[in-house]
Amino acid sequence: MSEPPGATVTLPEAPTADKPPKALTAQRVLPLRRPGRWIATAVVVVLVAQFVHGLVSNPFYQWDRWGYWFLRPTILDGLVITLEVTAYSAVLGLVGGVLLALARLSKSPVLRAVSWTYVWALRSVPLIVVLLFLYNFSALYETLSVGVPFGPAFFSFDESKLATDMVIAVIGLSLNEAAYAAEVVRGGILSVDQGQHEAAAALGLPKGYQFRRIVFPQALRSITPNYVNQLIGLIKSTSLVFYVSLLDLFGTAQSMGSTYPGDIVPLLLVVTVWYLILTSVVSVIQFYVERYYARGATRALPPTPLQKLRAGLTDLRARVRREAAV
């Protein structure tokens, strides 16, 4: 029915944020149902519960013997050796990797060729072969000398007296680690935008200063997660130094297992738990290092685990209040 001329037409009030439509306020918004997610979650929970039940209830694991061995002085001595070998090899391997990466990026064809050959050779040879070769190095060279090639030697020394088991282990792991670290560092340097190099060069900054203050800090964003993976692999690779007569954590457990054959499984569990602790500590350090170097690259820093826990508890309380209100 049409309105008469001159009549005032009253339109319905448009909905606003403060006054939503009545039809919407009367209805409850339900989340989208995802049955597949709930089924997958239930299956995973059942499998995890079965695994934990078998781990706790199976007498074959001998958890009482595990508790006896876990903090024994002989195990802790092996743990200290593992930490020492890892620390020395990580530092030397990273330094060697940086030098090899810079040589690979150098304009000198000799440096590029030597760096590429080193990386190719060390990544091709298994680590156990490198360690055994170094362990028997004194059979090939009884003495080492420094001097003019094909000329007189300035001084020489007995290789067998200097090459202790610790030295052999550290050198072998460092040589192997440097080859992989070189590619990690080189990839991180190449990930830096070329405009950063050009801007630093336009300012007339020295090459060394450009690398230390501009290029390398930005490259660390890419280097850190990749090198931490290498570091975790290095921690586990220290178990191979047992074959060069160095009793690290794994070597000590092997030695005790030979003396107490009934405790082999608890000793292996001791080693497993200690390696889990070491890699977990490294992962936590990795998180905070990545968070530190993420400044300026992201709008907001990633939340810490404590902040995530607080946010989760706050969200849970809000959901409970909404459910109670309904």
C-alpha cells in the first residue's frame, strides 16, 4: 500500500555495533563442528596412553635400576666428558665453518676451490671413519714438523704425545662439524638482501665492519635454527668417541653394561634421558636466541612459553564464564 503524498516514512533503525539486529541477538553462534579433528585427537590420546602404560608397567625396563644408575658418579663423569667434547667441537666447528664460508664466497679462485673441496670431502666421509683415521694417524706420521715445503724443518714434535683421546675426539668432530657449518653460514649470508650490502658499501664502511655489524647479525636469523640442528646432531655424535677409547656418556654406559649385563636396558635408558635433557636445554636456548634476533624483522616478538600458558589460562577462564552465562 502506497503512502499518501507528503506523509513521513519511518525506516527501521540500522543495526550498529552497540545495537545488533534482534534476530541475531536471539540466536547463539555455534562453532563449526570438526568431527575429524576430534577423532584424530582421541586416537592419538589412546596411543599415547598405551605407550605410557607400557613404559611404566613393563618390568623389563627396571626403573629401580634406572634410578640407581642415573646420578652415579661414573655416569656423571661420562656426562662431563660429553659436555666438554660438545663445547670444544661446537666452537671450533663454528669458527671453521665461518672461515670456510667466507673462503667459499671469496673472489679468490684458490680459496673457493679449497673450501669447496674440503666441504665435499668431509661431508662424503662418515664421521666414524674420520675418528678412526685420526686415532691411527700416528702410524702414518710418527712425527710432525713445521718448515719450508721440500726444505728444512724449523721444529718437529711427536704426534703420539700430543694426540690424546680427548684431542682426537675434538679434532675429528670439529673437522666434520666445520664442513656442515660452512654451508649453514654460507646460506645465512646469502639470505641477506643484496640491498643491505649496497647500502653499507654506499656509506663507505670497511668490509670487515660491514660483515660484523650489518650482514652477519641479519644472517644469524637464518643461521641460528639450522646450526642448532647441527649442534643437536653434534651432541648425539659424541657417542662415537667411544670408538677412540674416550669414555663419554655413552661409552661409560657401554662399559658398565659389560660389567653388569643385567642392567643394559636401564643403562641405555639413562643415556637416553640425559641426551633428551641436553637437547631440550639447547632447544630452549635456541628459542630465546631466535626471539632476540627477530627484533625488527617481525611486528611482534613471538610469545614465550610462560606467556602462552598465561594466554591459554585467560582464554579458558573466558570460555567458562561464557558457558556459565548461557
